[in-house]
Amino acid sequence: MKQFKDYLAESERVYNYRIKIVGDVSIEFMSQLKQKLDQFDPVKIGSQKSTPVQMSPADFPKFNNDSVTSFDVEFR
């Protein structure tokens, strides 16, 4: 029979998010954003990926001719 702490450890959830930013993103901005995300105890912060310039980027209908930078984050 398992102890309560074993059940508790197994029930820990991980939440996955994809953060998207439209436009050019500076290295300084990304480092500040990652510092702010550290307060939420991230399990993993993925590397950033950029799309080529698009006429109308997905998820951002009000922007034209911009690229989208995205990265994945996992939190407890």
C-alpha cells in the first residue's frame, strides 16, 4: 500500500503554455521576460522560434506584415 506522500507526488500536474509575441523581439526583452517567468517556478522554458514575415499573422488579426515569435513553457 502506498503512502500519502507517494500519491501526492504522483498527482503533481504540469501545465503547458505557448507564449506568442508579434513583432521584433530584442534579446534584452526576452531575458527580462524569462526572469519574470522564474517567479512561477517553470519546469522548462523552450527556445524561441520566429516565423517569417506574414501578411496577416495567425492569432493577431490587427497586425499586418509582421513576424511572430513563440516559445513553450511548462509550469507546476
